[in-house]
Amino acid sequence: MIAIVGLVIGVAAGLLLQPTVPLILQPYLPIAVVAALDALFGGLRAMLDGLFDDKVFLVSFLSNVVVAAFIVFLGDQLGVGGQLSTAVVVVLGIRIFSNAASIRRHIFKA
């Protein structure tokens, strides 16, 4: 229940305050969102499997975002930011869809 209240407060604050992302951070925001979604779907899958651990989830969430942003940053420094961004999105997308399929199988038994 606390998580849902926090989500509602966060969404409301975002809509009311309409924060802007600095130009220097804009290339990293979509990658961070995809990495966070990967951690969320992994956490949901673990919860449905009865293996959820809040410490593991928190570390996974933060490390996914930091590592994905670092890979994109490194790609920008090497001049191949677009290619590495695509690679990160593809890898995390595969993981998200794999977790989503597992969640679907668990919920619908199909």
C-alpha cells in the first residue's frame, strides 16, 4: 500500500510541477526508464514466483539504471552512443518481454 501511495504522490507531483530534464541528461533518461522497467518486471516476476527480496530488488533497480546510463555515456564518449543505446534497449527489451511472458504464464496459467 505504501508503494501505491508513493506512486500516486510521485505522479501527481510530476504533473503539477512539470519538471524539465537538463539537456545534458536527456539522452540518458529513456535508457534509465527502460532499465527501471526491466527491474520492475523482474521484481513482479520474483514476487509471483515467491522469491521477492526487497534488498535484491533495490540493488537491481539502482544498478540497472546506473549501468545502462554508464554504457550510454561510454558510447557517447567513444562516438557510438546511438549504437550502444540501441544495444542496451534491445537487451533490456528482451529481458522485459521474457519477464512479461513469465508473468503472463503465471497469471493465466497459459
